[in-house]
Amino acid sequence: MAETLRLEGLTVRYGEHTAVADVSLGLEAGTIGCLLGPSGCGKTTALRAIAGFEPPSAGRVLLQGREVAGPAVHIPPEHRRVGMVFQDLALFPHLTVADNIAFGLAGGGPHRRERVEELLELVGLPGAGPRYPHHLSGGQQQRIAIARALAPEPAILLLDEPFSSLDVELREQLPRELRGILQAAGITTLLVTHDQMEAFAMADRVGVMSGGALCQWDTPYNLYHRPATPFVADFVGQGVRLPGTVLAQGKVETELGLLEGAVPADCPVGRQVDLLVRPDDIVIDPDGEGMALVEERVFRGADYLYTLRLPSGSRLLSLAPSHNACAVGSRVTVRPDLDHLVLFPREGGPSCPVEPGPAE
Ligand code: ATP
């Protein structure tokens, strides 16, 4: 499938500060991508560089195969065929919904009215044209802002924290709805958010950013189950990192016993490692005499999230059905149920003997 967006080593500097550092990725036509990361990691700057509001300091932006920003190229935003929805939506309060949407359309006449009605149908608000923005709920206003951005038929839709101004209930429901709308219409979209659940609910591909760099650009499933770095492992989903030692190829000794699975090349025999353990990797048996102490439990409806302490002091998380509750302070037996091993070389930990390098 053709790519709508490609970033090649995109770098944006503000004076001495590098806000976006050497980011490369590709987004296929008709799919939804997301840049995810904590505040200040460079998500919005990357989006603004794609839209044309920030010139790259290095690297290139290609839209539908055409270079729109690069060392010798700067196509202005209005000629890039991007639709952008900002955090605050910025609908014109004195214009009707129809006029807000039509704002981005050239020319008048019946085609204009038809196009506005078509867009209102697309976002699930047929007939809302004569109303004013303040007559609409936050979620409806957001859909109008998206309809307006789609009016000139952009090649890509860019959404900056599209759900941040909405209340909690809508923030759960709207990402799913919006994904359905964009997918059905085949609109290539890139959004940015700091909220992992939004990213997972919306996107086919998610890029986790930290300090301006793109740590991993992957499916939500792989980010959760096969995080490429400790930062991604910690930022996406819950879990702990448990110390271990690689004993032989495919075997890792941990406080939970000997675990078997594929071991990455950067974790040779003898290497001290951190094993990522997600709450759904740990099964507990409330037998009252196991090695783990229930330190805390949080009721989450269908299940409890337990915090367990092992004899070494290491903590584990475990998800277990809430009808089978274990009391805080009780002892439980812990059984690891890992589908595969996610290992990171332990920072500062001794590794297998290595030949000393040449003296410096
Ligand atoms: P948030 O979610 O808080 O908006 P973000 O991940 O979108 O964060 P950016 O807004 O892209 O991050 O900012 C990245 C870094 O660049 C931050 O350290 C920010 O302070 C800095 N920065 C952003 N815009 C400018 C600017 N116009 N001038 C100087 N520094 C800036």
C-alpha cells in the first residue's frame, strides 16, 4: 500500500534545544497513526513540522511521495493538503455549523451546500448545519472541527490532542467512534496524545517518543508485548522489571524461578537482565502460605490489581478476577504465565567476561 506520509530524519531545533531528534517513520494511506509520549517530548512540534508551521532543522517530510519540507524545500501549509485540528478546536462562535465547515471550501453554490451536508453525514451530525457551536456538546463540536478540516479533502488529517478538552466519559467513547468514521472514509490520520488508551483505541500504528526521539513505531500490540526499550515498556501499560540472569541460551533465572524463552542477542549468557512482567503475566493462588505478600489491591470492577511483594523486596503486579479476592496482608503463591520473555540488559549490571579493549 502507498505511503501518505514519510518522515526521514526529521529534526527540529529551537536554538540549542532539540525538540524533535532524527525521527523517521512511514504511514500508509488510509491508516491511523499516533505519536504518543509525555509532555514536552516533541509530539506537537513534529505535527507542526508536517503541517508546515515549523521548518525542519534537518531531515525531510514527504506527503504522497512529494517532498514538502527538506534542506532546499519549504511548501507553505496551505499548499500541503493537510487538515489540522488543534487542541482548542477553534470553531468560529459567530458562524453556524454549516458556515464553519464551508470556511475551508473555495467557491459557493449548490456544491458547497452538498459538500457540507456530506461532511455532516460523515461525522454523524446530519441536519446540524443551521445550529451554532454553543448549541452543541463538546464531542459534537469536536466532530464539526474534524468535518471542517476534511472539507478541502486533505491528503492527511493531523489531530493535536483531539480529546483533551472533553470530559472523561466522552474521552472513552469518542476515540472509538472517530476511528470508525475515519476508517470508513479511508482518511489517513496522524494524531498526537499523551494518553495511551486513546492511542490504542484510535491508531493502527503508534510511535512512542521520548526527549524528541522516536523510540518505537509499531502496532499497539507489539508496543505492549514487545517493547523495544525500557522506556516504552514503562510508558505503555503497567508492569514491573524483575532482575534476572541469563543462564544458558533460552533460560533466565529469576526470583520467580527458571523461565524459558527466546533471549535477545544483547543479553548473552551471564548477563544480568531486567525481565518485563505485566500484571496479566502473573497468576496468584490465595493459599495463605505462598512467598508473596499482598501489599495492596485496587478494585477495578471485573478484576483486582494486586501489588505483591517478594522476599527480596521486589514488587510484582497481578490482575485477578474480583470474585476470587485475596486480602491485603495475606500470602499468596505466584505463578508466572509468560507467553514470551521481554528482556533488557540491566544497566550497570555485570555481564559475562569480556576481553579488555585497547587502552585509551
Ligand atoms: P505537550 O503534550 O506538553 O504539548 P509535546 O510533546 O507536544 O508536549 P512540544 O510542544 O513539541 O512537546 O515541545 C517539545 C519541546 O520543545 C519542549 O521542551 C518545549 O518546551 C519546546 N518548545 C516547543 N515549542 C517551542 C518554541 N516555539 N520555542 C522554544 N521551545 C519550544
